[in-house]
Amino acid sequence: MNREEYERMYALEDSYWWFVGRHELSADLLAAAETGRTDLRILDLGCGTGAMSARLRRFGTVVSADFSRLALGFCRRRGLTRLCAADAMRLPFASGSFDAVVALDVMEHLPDDAACAAEIRRVLRPGGHLVATVPAYQFLWSAHDIALMHYRRYTVAGLRRLVIGAGLSPRRLSYAMTLLFPVVWAVRRATRESGAPKASLVPVPALVNALLVAALRAENALLRAIRLPFGVTVCCLARRPEEPCP
């Protein structure tokens, strides 16, 4: 992404409904997988400007990794210190280094998402967990995806194949951000062939933003019990199987 997009992300990540809903959903998935843990070794892969890394610190020690040194500069502004410039398809970490890997909207940016999934499995300890989100449905492709340099969008079935192909066991797969699907669909359709590519982070009044955050929190609570049939995002909790006894 360019500097303008990182500046917008840094300004919005802590409060904007899209980021808050996705971050809280991902933290919920990790908390469900690692109940009560505060000593985890966590890799925040594709950390962007670092808001999720800051949120993850309640679970343990967080390493924030991103291919972009520009992104890592924004992480430093947040006071994050465990930073690593890394290619997600060739991670510079020893095998079994982490108890959890969080990869939020990362794989769609990579020419080889299978290589990334395999690397995630490698750096996870046996029994460790992956929490991932990716954008849903190729028919939602728009100027937003071009601005963010995406290669593809996903379905639940496609993400399941990717995760299983890497040797990980899916524990939870669902669409998310379902309530907002009609609005997002309309915006993306309207901007599919617009001029200059730009991420669709539409400014909203504070009250509207608060209502959207509340709606996504209610939806996240629902996701703890059921899987949603469609949505703007695909979310995944997967586990690296324990190694068989010799």
C-alpha cells in the first residue's frame, strides 16, 4: 500500500467500525482457542500499522511482522518494539517459534497464498493456532481491492482448502460482517469501475460509527455459537495438529 493508505489506516484503526469489529472478532477466536492464556508467543503477520498487535498484548508476547518497512514505522509510533520486516511466504523464524499466528487480511496480498499458509504451519508449535481473516467473494472485487493491492478474494470453501492443504486443521470457519453485506455490496458495485483506486473507508459521523461497532459486536457474539451463511469477510480459526508419538 502507499503512504496515504497507511496514514488513513493509522488514523482509523483504533476507532473505525471496520477495524474494531474485525479486531474484536479475531481476539474472540484466539481467546476461545487459548482460554485464559496470558503467556502466548504470538506472531502478528501483516501487522499493518499495529493496532491489532497492541490489542494482542493481553495474550502474551507479540512479534509484529510486515513486508513494508513503512508499516513498521507506524508501529513504532504506537510504541511497539518487537518488529520484523518479513516476507510472509518465507518467514525468518525458526520452526515452532509461536503459539499463535494472527494473519488479518494478509493472504489476499500474496501471489502465493499456499506458500504463506505452509510457512504459518511451520512456525506454529504443534497444537498452536492460526487466526485469519480474508475478504469474501470475487464478485465484490472493486477499486478497493486495487488500491490495497489484492490478488484475490475468497469463499469459506476456498479458505478451507488452503488451510487443509497446508496441514492445518480448521476448527472454525465462517463468513463475518454479514449485517453490513448489502451496504458494502452496493458501495463496491458502484466503485468497481471508478477512476483512481482508493480503499473504501467511508467517513461516518461518530454516532453512526458507534452504532456500527455495536452491531458488529452483536454479530461477533452470534458467531461464537453459529456460522453465518454469507458476509464481507471470511474468518478462520485453525490448529496445527500435535505431532504423532514416535
